[in-house]
Amino acid sequence: MNILLTNDDGIHAQGLWAMERVLACEHKVSVVAPDKERSAVGHSITLVNPLRVNRIQTNGGWGYAVNGTPADCVKLAVLELLETRPDMVISGINPGANVGINLNYSGTVSAAKEAALMGIPAIAVSQDQSPYHEYGAAAHFIGSLITKVMEKGLPSGTFLNVNIPACPPEKIRGVCITRQGISPLRENLHKRIDPRNQIYYWQGIETQVFDQEPDTDGAALCQNCISITPVQCDMTDYRTMEQLKHWDIGQS
């Protein structure tokens, strides 16, 4: 199978190459990733600046480093860099969970979404912040999941968002099929004064409150379970669409 591997932490990230080492044992893996960290850039793409690509060797493997976003990397790989269209796109392994409303900001998730928009099966992979800094077990799990995805298939425009709990592999309690949580982040901005007496703001560290409903992605992680959430690119609220049809707003 031809697999495109990308991320939002940059081409030198450990999680990216842990995934490459595992998947390359059974598949043809191409690495196309940002040249530096592009965390929390969401689904942004580069329009006003040229995209530049360098083939480099790092962490024992070769890949293409792109001066753009994760979504740029997927577009560029599929449309220009790769000789063969990938059978699947894997984004990750991201250090830190991507659950709840973080999905709206995550470059890791957006790379998988871009692949789904292009009609390619995709998986976004994240591992909750852990003192173990070991990605091998997560990579092997994704290797098994890939086989199941190709066997069963995914609906057009749908990808999987996978989160691995922050615990040793032997303490993982299973796999949960989950929905995206919607609890808000605890956010803050630090107001400061620079040496020229001008005000500036520094984005504070986000603290995410995981939903407690047992079927949510964050709750699964809290129970030391792997969370798998199917995410669709179609953002239409169909229930509200039907309600709007009954509003007197002059639609034809």
C-alpha cells in the first residue's frame, strides 16, 4: 500500500518517524511534512507566498520538508510530489491529544481532513501528553487499524481521529468508538508592555476540560482507552436546515 505520512509538528518530530519506521515494514511510505512546527494552524493553506520543498534526511529517513501548513503538504504531495496517488494518508503521531473542540484548531486533524476532501482515506493520530515519550505502541496500533480501514472502507468525506492515552501500553483498557466532545477550553491572554511602552498580548496555555459523557473522545482518554472518532467534512447542520425551511425569510 502507498501511504503518505505528514504531521503539524514538523519533519523532525519523533512521532512522525516512529510511525514511518513501523509502517515502512509493510508499506511504501512517503513523508511530506512542514519544515518546522505548524501546530494549531487549523486548515489554513498558503496563498500569498510560494511553497518551497527540500528533500532532506532526518531521524534515519528521507522526506520532503515544505515551508507550508499540514494541508499544504497533503495538497502538494498528492498533486505534485508523489508519482503514485496514496492509498491512505496518516497524520501524526502528534504529541498531545486532539479531542473536543481542539479538532477545529489542530493542524494534525486538518491534514487528514484535507486528504478526505481529496477522496483519500485518512487517519489523524495523537498521543496524550505522556512522560513515556514512546510512540512505538501507538504506531503498531495504527498499522493494524490501517488494514481494517482498507478492508471495510470509510464513507466519502469521512476520516478517523485517533487518540492514544498517556499510559504504558499494558495499561490501555481497550478501544472506544467515540464522538467529539464540545466542552470549551479555558483560555486566557497575557497583557504585557514591551520596552517601547507598547501593549502586546501573549496567548495563554489552553486547559481543556474533557467532557464527562462516556461516549466522548476526552472521556475515553481519561479511562485509559484509545479513542476513535469518525469525523465528516460536511459541516451542514441538517436539523437546523430543516427548521430554517419553516422560517418566513422569503426563500424560494
